[in-house]
Amino acid sequence: MNLASQMQALGIPLLDQMPTQLEGDFDVMIDSIFGFSFKTGGLRAPFDSIIPQMKSSRLPLVSVDVPSGWDVDNGPIDDDKDLQPDVLVSLTGPKRCAAKFTGSRHYLGGRFVPPSILEEFGFSQPAFRGTEQVVRLS
């Protein structure tokens, strides 16, 4: 089942376009527009209008893995245009760009990584409490 099907099954509406009214109608924005392999070179429609709307909103912004528009290694490319999330949720492990994150909370979602993969690639993860799938990073 893909993410869109899961959202529909959970009654979460899918939108065809960015709403013009955000504050008052929504509590938070989730930025998961691009994957971490996104390469810069100018945003094309409709992202060239969505990213500025997200940046100008007063809603809390949660970015998943790499904030949209950021370089995966170097972070924000243009501080005036790039998103600055309040919360970052890194997947598997923080990417290099997370060192440029200045928001209030950084979480790691990665308990799903098998020990053999951790060993093979030589990295470790913080301890996850109980059955938690996410841990807050300091």
C-alpha cells in the first residue's frame, strides 16, 4: 500500500494544490516534498510557489529527513529562500546537512535498521526506549 492509499484509508485529505489559507485551518505543515537525493538547479512548478508559501507561513514546520531545497551535505543553499524547519525528523541517521539545522527539536526515526546493516556500514544509533520508533536527539 503506498502512502497516498494509507492517507486515504486514514481519512487524511490529499490536496491538489497548496491552500491559500493556512493559519486557522491547519495546525502544522509537514515538509516531505523531495527525497534526500534531490539535486538543486532551480525549483520548477508547482514547487517554485509552494516553498515560498511554506516559508512565509507562521505554522510550525516539520521537515522529514532533509528540508526541501537543502543540499543533503551542505544544508541550506539560499538562506533567504530555503525552508528553516522548527522540527527535523531524520530517517535512519542524520544527514550531513542536519549540522545546519537550527530549529527547536531534532528526532531520529530509525529503529527499523537491522543490527547487521548498522555493523556493515559502521554506524551506531542512540538507544530507543521500550517500543519507541523515534528518539529525540540533543
